[in-house]
Amino acid sequence: MKKSILFFIFYVVFFNGYCQRKIEGNIGDLQIDKIYLFEVINELREIYRVIDSAEVRNGNFVFVLDEMTPELYFLGDNLKHGGYFFLDRKNVKLTIEQVTEERIRWRVKGASLDKLYRKFANELYVATNKRIRDSLDRCFYKARDMGDEAEMARIKKESIPYYTGEKEIERALVNQYLEKNRNNAFGMYLYYSKIFQFKNFPTLKDVDKERAYIKTFGMEAKKTRYMAWMEEQLTIYENCSIGHEAPEIVGKDTLGNTIRLSDFRGNYVLIDFWHSYCYWCRKEVPALKKALKHFEGKKFKILGVSSDFQEERWKKIIREDESFWDHMILERGNPASRLYCVRGVPYIILVGPDGKILTKGLRGQDLINIPDKFMK
């Protein structure tokens, strides 16, 4: 009996030790006391989830994880200062290669998938003139902060050739790497972050087609969290697909009263997802005004939905633009934008009197032409 118990204890300790993985590192001259490990949910929007933290002693740190899922991670002293690296299922050692005010570049030993990730990232950076695009972005943000709309428009126009070419070059490079890595975690990361997150699935047929495609990846690729995240997102797309009942939206109107999408049942409703800082959202206001006038006297409403954090500015812009229709502002954490798969604003959809989604992505003259077809 004693031998059996001892064997069991040895087995548990050995098995747990075998399953656990370590991330060891050294920060060199960087003066910090604690470092954080983040899972990268959305690389483009810099959405991370903290996994663990570790004390830094004499420049060294250690993370011991019970499970180390092969995927992209972010490691740094805070959300805004750190760097990416790609893990597989092995122990790794990290040292600092470069530190700037904006980021930390890690040198990784022990992860073959990280070498693949860095090779791809370096090729992409050079091929797409990322340095030039970063410079143009900084100029655009500076003009936006100053409220210089003319300069914003000029920079946007100048940037178009770089961004147009960049997407074509990136997609070709992604496809090249995907062809060779459909059976591993890096391949699934590539598809999730560089292709899936930029796709749209307006109908249930589109959702079903995508589900069938991602199942063609190899077993190791399908074991990643990327697979689970895509399935979760496809379920959301399914719930806001054309023909499906529009998810409920709850917010506060300009007087502070609770307002709901369901309050408009019985009307055709243009739901306009917008933001007071969005230049192109405000450019859409004249077309919305024309639509409101065109359908005057009919069961037609416009509902502006904003995620502004500054309520007074939100009200001020409504007054300035004379966008005098129904509006709601969402509280922090409100899931409406996620439930409607809003990836950018303005984003305008049409909901029918029965509360079902009729079409999506309307702009300009289509704000009149498309509802006209349903209302005849």
C-alpha cells in the first residue's frame, strides 16, 4: 500500500512537472520590478488579456505555466510597453534585444515557431514600406488632434497608394506562408490575424462556408485558441446576419433617459454606429438628413449609436451637425458594437419593422435607395 501511495505521489509530481513549462528571461539594464505576460486577442487593435505576472529579481524573471498554448504573446512592464513573441510547447529563454520608449524587442531561444513568426514579420515590414506608413500615421494623428480636417484629408489621400499596395503584398506573403504552415499554430495565427479578422460574413451562408473552411486546417492548428475565437466570432456573425433578428441595443439618449432598439419596433430603422471624433461619420450626416426627409411621414427612423466616452462632446457634435434624430450613447463595456461585428465606423444597417436585419454597410445614396426597395 505504501509503495502504491509513494508511486502515486511520484507520478503526480513528475507528471505536473513534465506538463509545466517555463518562460525565463533577463531584462538587462531595464529598471522594472514586475513584468506581465499577456495573451494577444487582437494584434491589430492591441487587445490583450493578462495571464500572469512575475517579480524581477537581479534582472531575472520566471513564469511557470501549467499550460502553454502555442500562440502569440506580449511581454512587458505594462500594456503599452513590451514586445511580441511566439511560443510553441517548449521552455524558452528571453533576453532584451532592443528597448525604446514605445516597445521592447525580445530575443527568444527555444521556440522554433518564434523564428518563423519573426521571419514573416521582418519580410512583411520591408515589403510593405511599414516605416513610411508609420510616419504618415503619426502625421495624421497629429492633424486629427489639432482638428485640421484639410490636413487629415491630404494625408489620407497621400496614404492610399501605400495602403492599397500594402494589402496586396501582405495577402500574397500570408498565402505563401499559409501554404506551408496549415498544420501548425503559426499557420492558424496567420489566418486568424491577417485574414479572418478582416473578413465579413453578412449572411448565414457566409458563416457556414467559413466554418467549413477553417475545419480543413491540421489538427495542431485546430487545437489553438485561434480556432475557438473564430468559432465564437462566427456565432456572433450568425446572430447578426441578414435575416436574423437584430440584437437588442440599450443606451442613454441626449436627455439621459434609457432608450432601446426594441422601442422602434414597427418602423424601418437605420442604425448608424458612429463616433464624434470620426471624420467620415460626420461626412455621412448630409446623406442621413436626405434620407430622413425623403421618408418623412413614413414609418422610418434613424438611430445613432455612439460609444463616445465624452458625453458633452457627443451632444455638442449632434448640435453642430444638426443631426436631430434619435441618438443613444453606450456605457463603457456595452457589447453592442461586438454583437454587430462593428469593425469601423460609420457602420450603418437597416432593420425592418419586425426587428430583423435587412441589409448592412449602407452609405451615401444607398441610405435612400435600399430602404426604398423594401418599403414599396
